[in-house]
Amino acid sequence: MPELTEGPGGPAGYARLVERYALKTIRNWHESFVAVSGVRRESIGPDGSVLETYIPVYWPGNSDFDHLEFALKYDGTNLALLAEIFKVIDVDGLATFIAEAPFGKYRRRLWYLYEWLTEKRLPLDDMTSGNSIDLLPPEEYFTALRGRRVPRQRINDNLLGDRSFAPMVRRTAALEAFAAANLGERCAALIADCPADVLARALHFLSTKETKSSFAIEREEPSPDRTERFVELLGRAHRENWCEKAKLVSLQNAIVDPRYRESDYRSVQNYVGESVSFGQERVHHVCPRPEQVSSLMEGLIAADGRLREAAIHPVIHAAAIGYGFVFTHPFEDGNGRIHRFLIHNVLTIRGFTPQEIIVPVSAAMLRDPQAYDASLEAFSRPLLGIVDYSLDAEGQMTVRSDRSEWYSFPDLTRQAEALFRFVEQSIERDLPEELAFLKGYDRTKRLMQDVVDLPARKLDLFIRLCQQNGGTLSAAKRQSDFSQLRDDEIAHLEEAVRQGFAPPDGDGPAE
């Protein structure tokens, strides 16, 4: 164990304990350092991580327990990191430290978290007086509204899950701004005056677009029957909760090649990666060991219920369940598509989007793959640095280390922020564009029929060809597909297309 300098100065809180015990962990989003002079300041990294430097008066003391208390106060509650620290810290010393001031809110939280995370009881008597306190400060975290009352420490456990799976989402400025933006109301307003027939066609198009985009993210081209099955499933997303084991298994069976259907969660180790050369793999994400999957999934399903009860913002709820699912990767195939399906399921069941309306989130992800990959890598890349694994010549992975805490207690703040951005893009761009296109198509059709009563297939083809060619029909297409029409008729039809798709103010063709 390295000897650290005694007295003010140096890493504090989690950072000091990680250094002291040479722990192999993922860095906490907030790290503290106490300087021997200067002013208090903070440095924010490109990933949103914070390094905060304090003046000497903030030095908590030299004991591990002083720094544990400091960590909860200034660095936040990192359940996975605390679980690692509790494995190596002096338990008797921790009990003595708590007993010295058991009414202190940070010591009470440490007491509860030690027993909750380790399932071991400290030699301390139950509290018999004093007010209850929240485990997580609601001003810092999104929390359950009605927590579990724990008489022993007089703690209100307001986590979003249990020991199997408890996602953490911090109240960042970005999330608070997104939550206040009323995107759901914006979505409802877009369709409020939309004719029923236009809305029905938009729904079918958006469902098909979402299906193709979700498969395209996985670099797959689905067959027509698989596309239709997924579209049908999206149509059921608003009617039932899919975050149940039997339904998740049936969902996996419906969207994968029949030869790769599974009847239960996976029993083998898997990972997400890509081949860089023959016999060489680049690993992007190491999934939990197979013996951990059932517990993680039970916890995720329980957390889904708790998130509903807590009335957590639907997008944050969707991020916690959708990303929690894909990081667990409970099946050998289909995990990415199910992850994105669950996002839709939560948004619709929670009433964020109007009934039966699909917000094409996958289309936004496909349009900005760097942002989507970054949302996945924010969890997966740091994990690669602490998981001990190997790959054999056939690409089979063996994971030797138990890092289950990091899968059970993920900080999904960055994933929630990313999902809000994708949802915002879908509502502000994809949905309005599709509705505008369909309304423009109907106007165009009426104008064209005043010129020539074309068969429906020919009318659709004319519109599509004009749209693809900047508003005019190419000479080759005139000859091959519309040779029956006179030049003046074609000119009038082209003008109908331009007028039909022009925005209401007539400034030009709609995009």
C-alpha cells in the first residue's frame, strides 16, 4: 500500500482512496484535489468530467474515513466505486468512525451503503431517534419519489433500483434544460391539426423508417418479412410493457433470423467488437459474465417498475432501461434492436409521445453515428481498462475478473443526455419533415390531377423522379416512362410538383 503525504495537500475523497489502495477502477466523474495554496477552481473535461481544486481549509483529515465522508459530500455517490473501496477498508475503523457521530447525514449514508452493498452488518445498534434522511440528495440526482424506509439508519433509500441493478442519473444542467423543454408537448402540437389519413400514413412511414434505421445501425438489411414483423411490434409498443423476461425473449425471437432464436438469456460470454484483420478483433464492449446476466436482468426489470412509480421523466427512464439493457447484452443476437425498441416502448407507455406515434430515434442515431457511438463508449471504453479478459484464436472471450458492480450501478447521465438530443432531433426535424412531405404530396397530387389524370403508380413515380432531379423530369425519364405526355403537360406537372411542395409562404420548395 503506498504511503501518502499526511496533512493538507493532494488527492482527496475517492481519488485519495483509489490511489492509497491502488484500486483498478473507472474514474469518478468528479475528482477532488486539495492544494497547499491558491484559490478554489474547477476544470471541466470534454466528457463533462470535473477536477475540482480546493484551498487547504477543505482538507478533511488523514484517515480513510475522513475521505469517504468527503467523497459523499463533494464527489457524489458512486455505488460501484464504494463497493470496491468497502472490500479493502478497515471495517472496525469504519464502525468506530460512524459511532462517533451516528446522526451525521454522511456517516449514516456510509453506514447504510456499507451494509447494503456488502450484505454485512456493522457492530452498531439501530437508531431509535432522529429524522429520516434521503440516501441520495434529490437536488443532485434523479431519484424515486417514495423510497424504501430503513429504520436501522433512518434512511430513505430513494435509489432507482436495487442491489442487482440501480442506475444513477445526475441532475446536470443539460438534463434539467431538456426536461424543462416540454418536447412531448411539442410532439403533440405537431400532430394536433393533422388530418387522420395523413397521420395514419405518417405513422406507417415512420415505423418503417425506424425499423430500417435500427437494422442499418447493425449493418443489416432486413428481409421484407422481418421488416414487417418489426413494424408490427412497433405498433404494439404503446399498448403493453415489454420489459418482462417472457416478452423480451419473444421479442428477440421475432426480430432475429429463426436459426438464432433463444429461449432464455445467454449462457456464453459475448462481447461487441469488429475484425481488424484475419484472427484479430477490436473489442468495443465486454459484456457481463453469463452467470451475472439473470440477476442483472431481474434488477433491470425491477428498476423499470420503480422508474414508472417514481414518475421519472420518460426520456431519462428510457435511457436507464434502454442503455442498461444493451450494456448487459442478455442475448447472443438482437440486443441493439431490442435496446432501441425498449426506448420506444418506454416513451409511448409513459405518454411522452401521442398514442401510436413513433419518434424515429434510430434515424437520428443513424444520421449521427459518432454521437451514438460516443453514448455507448462513455460506458464501455472506461470498462475495457479494468476488465481482465482474453480472446482465443477462434474469437471466444474469457473474462477472468469479476467487475459486476460496474454493470449493476452504471452512471447513465451521459446516455440520458445523448438520448434527449436524439429525441429532440426526431421531434424537431424528422417528424415535421414527414408530416410536411405528406401534406405536400396531397397538395401536389390534387394539382397534378387537374392537369392529367395519371394512374396512381405513374403519379407517384413522376413526383419521386422530379424530387430526385431538382423539380424537373429528366429527358431520359420523359422518353422511357412518360412518352405519352406532351411537353406542355409535363411542364404543367413539373410546376404542380414545385407548387405542391413549396412551404406555406411560397419562398421555395420544401426540403
